[in-house]
Amino acid sequence: MSKIIEIPVHAQKLLTIFRTIIPKLSNGKYKGQYGRIGVIGGSLEYTGAPYFAAISAIKVGADLSHVFCHSAAAAVIKSYSPDLIVHPVLDREDAVEQIKPWIDRLHVVVIGPGLGRDAHVLKTATDVIKLCLDLGKPIVVDADGLFILNDNIQLICGQRNVILTPNAIEFQRLFGTDLAAAREKMLRLGDGVVVLEKGAQDKIHIPHTGEVYAMPTGGSGRRCGGQGDLLSGSLATFFHWSLQSNQSNPAYLAACASSYFPKLTFICKVYRRMVV
């Protein structure tokens, strides 16, 4: 077993790197070039999660966000914002065939927010993961997307441009509680998968090297629903930008950005309220 190396991440160095990946606004661009993001999720019970993920991708700077959801969730999600393109397809028998032409056009796909545990929908989401991997499409796997991987982690082993975003409980379900066993299981993911472990202090795991980057703390002390969805959507946009800028470690940089900037935004808002 290789040794786990925990490395603190310094905010000022991060900001310097981030400046190199955020695209400059230009009149020469056309709609979609700053990011076309897809979210696979949304069920009768959970309509907020895919909305938060998709809208945060746009708020960060992507041009277009698509939500591929259960038909029972579509009208509700559409009512939240006219900015989102909503596809009520996940419960259809031909869902993957309906989704595939859109996957080809997207830059990054987020799989899991509000997906639910319906067996048919989970099978569809699993097939979409396989489709994205076959096409070389970058993916972010969160929430119920991680539930799919609990007993099927080999699905992403050795794949490229994959980011997992588990919270503490999801991390334990994926890798177990024994540190040595978790390290060995993570090592099998290969060099194309990055794990962003969410918590009071986010940690970014680079499985094949054993490096764990500890992010700066901060942000809200609350742990309400929807925070992980905001992160996954913003992560998708940062992931596209990092890949577009030809960085050597795009998944790591995107994970750093999505962890750091929302917390920084919260601190700035609190300070503004205090001084105004």
C-alpha cells in the first residue's frame, strides 16, 4: 500500500492558477462555447437538486444547462427557471436513445442530483454513465449517481476525466471505513479519476499517487440540502474550462475551484452585510 500524503492547499496560489483557466469574454464567441452542461437527475420527490446543479453551472459562467429528468419532475423544474432546458425522459423505455444525441453536444455531464432510487431510472443512469465513458465525455458523479457505484465501482476504474463528489457518508459507502482498505480500493480507480470528499474541510484525493489535498475551510456553518448540488454544477463548468485550457491536471483544478469559490462568495456576502 502506498503512503497517503496530505498536502495543504494555499488560497493565493489557487487564485493565480484559476486566472489561467477562466475564459476571457469575447465578441467572437458564439452561444455554447463557454460551456454546455448536462444534469442527469430529477424525480417526483427531488426537483430542487437538479435545478440547483444546472442553474449553478450557468451562474458560474456556462452558456447552457440541460436537465434530463423523470417526466413527473419536468414541469416543476421548468417552473423554477426559464434558463434551463428540461427533457422529461428518464422514465422512458428508450431514454438512453433519447439522451444520446444531446450527450454528443455537451461538454460535461453531471450524474445523480435528485435521481432517486427507482430501479428503471437507476438502470438508465448506469447506461448513461457507460455511454459517457465510451464517448470520452467528462462526467461528475454525485448523490444517487454515487449510489450506483457502491456495488459497481469497477465501472469507472481506469477511465479518464471522472470526478466523484461524495460527502462523508457517501465516501464511507464507496470505500469503507478501514483506511488501508479504502486506500487500496481507491488506488484501483487509476490516474483518470479524482475524488472530491466534501466536509467541513474538503479534501481532494488523487488516487494513483496517494496525495490528498486539504482545501481551505470557510463558508456557511449550515449543512442544508442543496449545497452539494451547487458544488456539482459549478464543478462541471470549471471542469470544462480546465479541459479547454489544456491544463495537465484539469480535474484537480476544477475540484479546487468548485470547493473554494462558493465558500469565498459566502464570506464576501457576510462581510458585505456587516459593513453596509
